[in-house]
Amino acid sequence: DVPAGSLKYFWGGAILLGGFGLIEVNSTQMTFSFIEHSERTLYQTTLNPRS
């Protein structure tokens, strides 16, 4: 089961031109971004290293 609030889904509609996912990783964190065609960030989350 998927925990409540943890599933992120976006339906762009018929006229949206698309977008892409971006993953940035460095020694302290990993950031996931979902960006639409106009360069606007739709969703972003950051994960820290496991301890």
C-alpha cells in the first residue's frame, strides 16, 4: 500500500507541451524536480542520505 500523501501525480491536460524530470545529487542531498515546458517547477522534494 502507498502511504497517504506520498503519491504525487500530475495530469497535464490535452494542450500541455510536456516537461521533464530533473535529479540533482551531491554529497549531502538528492533533489527530485518535475518541471513543465515553461520551466516552472511543478513538484520538488529533497532526500538526505540514509544514516
